[in-house]
Amino acid sequence: MCKWVATTLAGCVAPLPTELTLSCSLGQSGSISCISLTLDIMEGLKRLSFVYHTSLRMSRRYVSSGITNAVKNTKREEFTARLAAGPHLKEFLAKSTPPIELSLPDEEDPPPYVAASSAPALNNKVYLETYGCQMNVNDTDIAWSILQSSGYTRTSSVAEADVILLVTCSVREKAEQAIWNRLQQLGALKRKRSRSKGRLTIGILGCMAERLKDEILQREKLVDLVAGPDAYRDLPRLLTVAETGHQVANVLLSLDETYADIMPVQTSSNNVTAFVSIMRGCDNMCTYCIVPFTRGRERSRPVFSVLEEVRSLSDQGIKEVTLLGQNVNSYLDSTTAQGSGAGTPRLSRGFSTIYRQKQGGLRFVDLLDQVSRINPEMRIRFTSPHPKDFPDEVLQLICDRPNICKQIHIPAQSGSTRVLETMRRGYSREAYLELVQNIRKCIPGDGG
């Protein structure tokens, strides 16, 4: 039997293991040797089986890999052929639609920033509530001008309003807390409103909307709309979306938005004084201030736009105009190369900036000169200035023009040079005091 097993294995696989051949020669005289031989044969069969299956698996993988690569190559060739036969960029350009030239809308047409299909019904009443600085008052007038042109009407009653818009402030924590408290009151009003009166839309505009957009929408589900200071043109569209029951927001800051083409509609009953915004934003980046992040970078309205608005106010009988800006005397109309700023811009003595100043253009002294000439009987003020932008020519113009009010508001921020440096204000205590003395010298009677 042992010989037969050995012969059979020898016919299948060669050469046999040495141990197997030796066991066969010893196994002729006893059964113990046959058992030993059988165990060696089983071990050899296991090894042969392992080698066989391993070779089989490798052969299958090789064949499968070859088939996969062949399929990939075929698909790649087909895609390359379709791509070569397809249209090219020149064909798209040749078939493209030429740009449409937009004409100025008629009085009956909706403004260009809102589609005709989204224009509201004439019974949509808006209630506007303003918090914070004079810039927010002017922003309220701008927002109302846009909404009025889009078909909205205004109401002085919260109970009658279909839309309630709060123009907010973020400079102080107290101002933000006042808005949160007001939203609680409006939330109760919105929940109690009967369905017969229709949906009540509540919106947050301005600096707080810019700073806390996500928190407002998550914390106050009753708020339908959030719009930053540079998104007022988008209000008609935002309101249209909000009326469908969806929360909507636009807090994109612009590098060039000044609303120069929009004539603000006065929202106050005051027919004596008016605010005129001449620039927006701030580049100074003081360490403690949120304004650059809620109002964006500095940009100024063109001189002709400011003059047109001031003339209109003069024709309406307004007696006093206040020019507004985050840094009002940093004004620069860069659309023209002529003006007092044709060379290197001048700063107050001892003052500096953390940014590179722009060259050329019409500066604040040029604008103030032209504004004061429109109506000698109209008083001119400005706020809020930065102490770095009071060169001698500005002070001299204020002194020479009777209708420019002899009042200057300049923030000190701190009386410590070390603290001013930490604030990144760009001046020392001594430089500020020197500026105050220079103002008193140029404008007698002004207490600074």
C-alpha cells in the first residue's frame, strides 16, 4: 500500500519530498512506518494544495485586472473621440445671446433691482423703527426710498403694519440688548395677529444684522428677514421671499456701494434739518471697534451726487444739513484726479495711519467748499470726523465760510499715549492736544 501511494504521488508531482522516499524504504517491515509515511504524505498534500490555490487566485486576479484595464482604455478612447467631435468654445461664443441694453425704467415700472413679478401689492404697509447713530437715520431714509419705489406704503402704527423693519446698531452692547427686548414684544404681537389680517413680516436691518445674522435667525424664529447695511437694494426681493414663510438674509458687504443714485426720502417730521451721507465704512481698524466689520471698507459718494442731494434739500426749504460718515473728513472722491488731493494726502500734524493712503481725487475740503457755496443761508455741519484728517486747509475753510458752523466734534478716546497705541489710534496724547490748540487758533471762539 505504501508503495502504491508513493508511486501515485510520484506520477502527479515530482520530485517527492526526501522524507517521503525514506519512509517508504523503512515501511516494508512494519505498520508503524506506514503510519509515519501516511502523515508525511498528508503534509505534502496540504502544501501542494496551498501552492495550487495560490497560483489559481493570482491567475484569476491577473485575468480580471487585464479585463478591467481593457474596459477603461476603451471608455477613455470613446470619451476622447466624443470630446474631439463635440462643440468648441468658439461655437458657444458665436451662438451666445448678445448683451441686453437696459433702458431707464418708466415711473410706472418697478425699479431695476426688483422683478415685476415680485412687486408687492399697494396695501403692503411698512413700519420702520430706527436705533443708533445719525447714519442709521439716513439709512432708514434710503431703505424707505427703495421700498416706496417698489410699491410699499408707510404706516406709523405697528398694529397696522404688514412689515416691521428695525434699523439696528451694534456699536454698544446696550443697543443690541434693546433690540432683543423689542423682538420679544414684536413676537407676542406676531403670535396674536389674526389670520384675517395676513402674515406679519419682521426684519432686522443694519449693523446688528451684519454682526449677528446666524444668531438672530436661530434664536428668534419670528425674524423673517436679515439685511446688512449694503443690502438695502435687495429689500424688495428679500421681502417677497420672506412672505412665503422662509427666513432670508443678505449681509454681503460691498467695496463700492454708496447708494449715490438713490435720493433718500425724509422719514422724520423735521423740515428744518437733514442728514446727507457722503461716505461709508472705515479703514482704521482700531482694536476695540466693530465698525469696519459691520460697515465695511471706506468708500465715498461722487461729489456731483452729494451736491445734487444738498440742492434738492435747499429747494425743499431745509435750513441745516449735516454731512455724515464713519470718518466724514476722510472723504475722497477718486472718480476725478483734480482737487486739493492731487498730491500726497495731508494729515494732521503728528498723526499717522496703519494703511496706505490713496492719491489724488477730491477730498473733504473740496466737497465742503462746494457744498457751502450752494446756499449761503444754509448752515453746514459734519460728523463724525477723525482727528487725523484735519489739515490746516480744512480749518481755514471752516473759519472763512460763515455758513459752516463753528463747532467741531473730535473723539479723544483716551488721554494716555500708551492706551492710544494699544488702540491703534495713530496719534499720541501730545499730538491730540496740539490739534486742539490749532483748532482754537484757527477758529476763535470754538471750545474744541
